[in-house]
Amino acid sequence: MHDLEGLQVAYLGTALAHYLDIRTGDIIDLPLDAPAPGGPLRFKRIPTRTAESDAEDRRLFAEVHAALVYAVDDATEFRRALSLDRMLEKKWFSFKNDQATRAISAWLEQL
């Protein structure tokens, strides 16, 4: 059984490199410039969000929340628009978490 919450946090975090120990299920966090731990058959680099996946998430969210359509192409403007509506902002973070869970689940299926 994998720690889906931990994997989700690793997917959303970009300040460190995150690896899944296939044998134990542990998540190992390393500086981005550190070498990978152990062998590639045991330690798998956990994917992270990208500028492209962030843009796609904004687009998908704006399809349901039309008030954000004007800001979908600018991450800074999108965050500013969200900050004006706390309920919408909460929905966004819930949506992002769901998207991360889907991405991690798809990645785990490929292992």
C-alpha cells in the first residue's frame, strides 16, 4: 500500500527531488542537485507538476468556473483572481489535490 497523501505532496512540491522506495514504500526527499539514491530498479523518481500541467489544470478549472477564464493563461493573474474569492480558492486547492492524486495514480499503474 502506498502513501497516496505523501505521494501527492511530493507531486505538488518542486523544491526537492522525491523518490519512492519500491521495496519499502518510503518517500525519500533529496536536494534537486543530489544524486539519486540506490539503484533505479528500487528507487523511482516521483513525477512533479510542470508548467504545462499547471496550465492545463487552470484551463480545466476555468471551464467550470467561468469567472477565471480571462486569467487562465497567466499563473500570477490566476492566483490573484483566486485570492479575491476564498470559496473559489478552496475549490481550486481541492481540484489541484484531486489532479495530483490522478497523476500519481496513473504513475503508480505504470510501475
